[in-house]
Amino acid sequence: MEHDGPDLGTLLWGAGWLVATLVLFVAALGLPLQLRRPRWQARLYGLAVLLAGLGAAVLANLALTLHDAHIDLTREQAYTPSAAAMQAIDALPQEVSLTYFYRGQDAEARRTRDLLQVMARRNPLLKVTVVDPDREPSLARRQSIQIYNAAVIETDGRRVLVQGTDETEIALGIQRALRRHSITACFLEGHGELPMDNFEYHTHLEGLGGHSHGDAASQVVEMPGHGAGRLRRALEAQGYDVRRLLLALRPEVPADCTLLIDASPRTTFLPAESLALRAYLRRGGSALLLFDLGFVVEPELARLLDALGLRAEQQVVVDPLSHYSTDPEMVAVTGYDPHPVTRAVSLTFYPGIRPFTLLPPQAGLEVRPLLSSSRDSYARPVAPVPTRVVEEAEEAGAGPGAGPRAGAKVADATPRAGIRVLGVAAEGRLDGAERPMRAIVIGDGDFASNSFLPYMANSDLLLGAARWLAREERQAAVAARIPVAPLVALTGRQLTFIFVLTVLLMPLLAVALGGIVWWRRR
């Protein structure tokens, strides 16, 4: 039996009700049907017994109503709100009115109606009214509702309309109604970043030929290229306004950009863009920087990262101990340092990630590692794309984009095992500014793409980062469900365990049992 966890007091009230009912039943069996008394005394006796029974029934039902418990006996927990939705309801700081207009003939709508009533019993600050527009059309007209399965959420004069039968989407709508200011996420473009307006996705599968991006390996849907459309829609589901930003055409980052997202740039920044990013952070801005292996850091941006206390290495991390599937360069992270971003994150993976070297940060800044590889990992040098090496070309007098000098060394080719820092979070006052800034820098951008965002806890990490950068980390974490193709995702260690168990241990066990039977019969 599975249930949503009623507290001990509620269970005791239910048990007390059962005991009281049993006592009344036993007592009723011992009562005489008739008294050998005068008629008026017999009638008075019968009336007293009737009133006592009715009073006990009323009191028992009143006790159950005041201490109601929701118990879901279905295996899928079909009649229990999601844990994220319940956390959002528990965290309500003020009264919220919710009117749900459902279609009575729709089974999913009736289920949502019941779930909303469960959520309302969880927290008295949530006032839920359910309305069937076919039976009460006047109320629907008064609220200007012309569609079925719509939730109207109101609090402090703010009104949010959510259409659907997903209680998680409704919980997100409640959080949007409670938000007192707008949040704008600006996606930086102009350097080959993952496009935010990409609506399609493809799923990476492992076949006999290994990992591939081709049509033969990606048989779920077709996809012309990587994109960050799923991340954009996940932010929009949180109630964030999303727009693109071409910084090369502007002197500075707009003041209304609550957080700036640079998802896997491929070409180098202009020095003016790096200075604009630094000025934005100095004004108290927030930035999520996903710098992949193909991105070369120009000197001004390198100075900004140096102030934040890190240096991006031109290396790729290889982790033989903790990786996703069978590729050791697809690093899997299972443990995290304590931070609001990672408090609800389990396993995340990164398809080709660069490490960072931690440096002493600028005074007034606090830098904390977010992601780290395992103790068995090592970093392998990779050559930068020649057309993107700015510093060396300029030193040689060839101009930007001319490529590295002949014989230029990339890095020490001798790999050494040890923990590598893969992502950091920085907070504080940059260059002694008045307003504190926040920044998260991660050495990979592919994990935020449509191909990898829905799997494991990648989306949880990115949404947690967005909430922290928007200074909403104290709010209950609710994420919209991302539809994905059915897929069993395993880490390399899990694949090894299954292989050893099914291919080696189980056949050997059968052989051993056969040998024991043969020996005993002999």
C-alpha cells in the first residue's frame, strides 16, 4: 500500500474512529430490543437509543472530516499530487485563490479536480473552487473563461491563467502569481551559441556503431542541429520572460536583463563584449556562462574570469570511474558540494567538459566549486580550433584568425589523475561595486542542449542555477515535465555491474548448482 504520508495524529484519529465504531457495535449487540416497561418508557428508551446512535455517527464523521487523510492505493500514485507541487503548496506565504473550470466528461480533468482539492486540504492558505462550466455557465462568463480545464489563480490583485490538467503546471502558475516582479532571461547570441528558438530535439542512442549524431543512430526524430529550445521553454514555464541579446550591436547589457545566459559559444568574444559583460556584473547582474571546449577565451574575458577566481583550461576531462554509458569523456557527477543550486540534484552528465583551475578571487568575491570529477579522472590536452586562437595570432603579427604559431605547445601531454573542478559559483561585489553579483561558470554547454537536458538531473541543475541567479533559491523548486522518448539511461558503472551479473555471475551460478546436484547424486 502506498500513500502520500499522513502524519501520526491523523492516523491516530482514524484508528480511534475505527475503535469507537467497534465499541458502539458491540454495545449495540448487548442492548435489549424491547423493555418490559410501560409503553411510554419503552418509547423513551427507543428514542434515547436512536439519538445516541445518531449523535455518535455525527461526531465520528465530524472528527474524520476535521482530520482527513488522503491515501492513494494505486501503484502509479495517480491520485496523489507530485512532490514538487506539494512542496510549492507547503511554501505558500499568503492566501491564494484558485478557480478550476473543468470539463465534467473528461477523466483527466476530474482527476485534476480531485488533486486540487487534496492540495487545498494540505494548506488552508490555498482556496480552491471547482466549477463545471456546463452546469454553472454564469460563473465562467463572469471570469471571462471560454475554454475547458483552465485554472484562474489570483492573489494580491495579480491574476494568472493556466490551461491544462497537470497539477505541476498549476503549481508553477501559483508561483508566477506570487512573484512581485518580472524576471527576464537574456540569451546571448552572435558567437555560434545554441539557438534558443530551436523547437525540435533529437535523442542520442548507443548502437552497434557506438555513439553517433547521424540519422541512422537518431531514429526517434530528425534534428537539423543542436539547440536550447527546451531550456528556453523550461524557463518560460517558470514564468520568466525570455529574449535574445546580440551584444556586439549594443554598448552594454540592458538593465532589465535579470540573468544573462551564454550557452556554448563557438567564436571568440570581442574585447568590447567582455568589457560589457564585466560592467553588467559590476552593476549587480547575474550570468550563466557555459564555455565549451570549442570556445577560446580572449584576454579581456580571461581577466574577468581571473577576477572571479578561475582559469579555463584547454583540456578535456576523462573520467574512467564515473561516466555516462560507455564513454569516459562523458563525465557523470554524482556528488556535489553544498550549495542552493545543487541541493535537489542527483546525477548529471557532461558530454565533453573542460576543467577549471581555481585561483585566488578578487577581494569581495566568494567562489565555491559546484561540480567536480572523481579522484580517478584526468585531463587530456586538446588543441584549440586554429581560426579561434586570437592571442597567439596577434603576437605573431598575422592578425585575428590567422591561427597559432608554428611549434606552439598546447599543454603538458602527461595526464595526472585527480579531482578536476568542472563548474563554480561566484558571488559578491566585483571591482568593489555597491551591488553584489552572481555568476555560474561551467566548462560544458552540450549538457544544456535539447539532446541532453531532459535526462538524469541535467534540467534540475540548470533550473536550480537559474533560480539562484534570479535570487529565487528560497522558493520551492517546481519544474515542468519535459516529454522524452522512453529510454533506459545507465552510467558506466551500472552497465559494468549488469554485465558482470548477467553474463558472468548468473551463468556461473547455474554451472555451480548443476555441479552440486551432480556431486550429490554421485
